[in-house]
Amino acid sequence: MKKLILLFFLFPLASFAQNDLLDGMDTATRNEKVTSAFKGLKIVNLESTKLAAKGDLYFIVAHRFGSVKDGFEGFFGLDNANTQLKFVYGLTQWLTISAARSELAYDFSTKYTLLNQTTNGFPVTVAGFTSLAINNTLKESLYPKLTFDNRFTYVGQLLISRKFSEKLSLEVAPTMFHENFVDNVQQDNTQYAVGLGGRYKLSKRWSLNVDYAAHLNRASNSIYKNPLSVGFDLETGGHVFQMHFTSSQGIHEAGYLAQTTGDWTKGDVFFGFNLLRVF
């Protein structure tokens, strides 16, 4: 895994090698910003480096059905669903803010552009992402000494993407998050992960998306697992419709990074979708 992570970090840097013939090119052409590495604000669960344009308001409905492993008893996942309603606003061209609520958590976040990939110039787009989640699932009846700040989880990510061609874009996301309350005494409150994601354009409107997050200091006795998601994006005019299978029913960052319970090897996965509408 360490070699894989190193490869994702170093591969984009290879494009720093420049041919002397480029010295004669027009500066404006060489520094043109590369756009549309990702069409959605998220790859599947992992945030992409795409931001909302200034003044754009997104309304997002993200839905995860129950596990398909439940079979007929759970109506093949149609029961026990989790739905998140989210508003995202482009405060400036480089800063996006959002607020969301699901059955599992309230979630507030910011995403901001730090550096842009340019043609024959800087090789990657770099964005920062931070979020605060408020856990809805903790019950005072189970934890009598529970305080409000025990519900908080803080997430910080550095999103680094590169658009290699009109079809292929990849992203790596070093991540740190802190849970004020953990249900395992062997688990550190401060935890680390590396997210990996990619998009491959299949046609004018369709793309294949995959993302994964490797937890780096999970307790050895933890019941939670690394989330893996596979899906498709469909672009239809004013919105993007994302359909996917994922091992995480949690949609917010704290949910899928820290508390994924599904297991692809056992057929314990969740079908879901993200529907984005721009105003």
C-alpha cells in the first residue's frame, strides 16, 4: 500500500520534465487552466477537486439503500435506507461551502482551490477540504455521560488531482480526522487515511468512477473496514446523476472514513445515487 500511495504522489510530478522546444510557446497557451477533471463535486464518496462556480447553488440528494445482502427480508436493500439532503454554494470562484443532514449526521464543510493544473505547466490541481460532522446516532440512554461535543468529528483533506487526458482523471487525498468519541478503547481519536479515486470517460455523457480510502491507523480489533465504491456518472443538462455500489452506507466524510461496515467479498454492499441540481 505504501508503494501504491507513493506512486500516486510521484506519477503526476513526471510532467515537470519540459522539452526545450516549449520555450518558444506563447505563455498564455502554456498556462491555460485545465478544467473538467471531474464533472461531479464528488467522485463517489470522495470529494473531487471540482468546486461550485461563484453564485451557483447546488441541491444534492444522496441516497444509500440498505445492504443487498439482506435479500428478500430487506427487500434487497430497499429497506433501511440512508438519505442525505445537501446544499452547496459557490461563495467565490475558489471557495465552496455546504451544509447537509442525513439520518446519521449533520455535516458542514468548506472546499477551496489552492493550485490549478495548467497546460504544459503545473501538473496537478490541489484543493483543501474541511468538514465538521455532528453524530446523530449516539444516544444518551446508552451513554449517560455523553456531552454535545462528544458528537463532533473534524475532517481535513488535501485533494490532489490530475487530468491525464480527455478520458482519464485521477486523484489522491491525504486525510486526517478526529473523532471526539470512539466506541473502541483501542482506537485513537485522531486517525489518518489516504483516499484514491478516478474517473474514466466512456462516452459524451457517461463516465466510470471509482474511489477507495485506506485507513492507516485503525485499531486491530475494529469492526470497520476500508470503503470501496464503484459507479457511473450520467450528465443530463442541468444536473449530474451518479449511480453506484459502495461498501459504506455513510455518506458524509466521517461516516465513510471511520465507520464503513460493508464488505464486497461477502456481498455486503449498498446501492445508491447522488442527484445534483444546479440553480
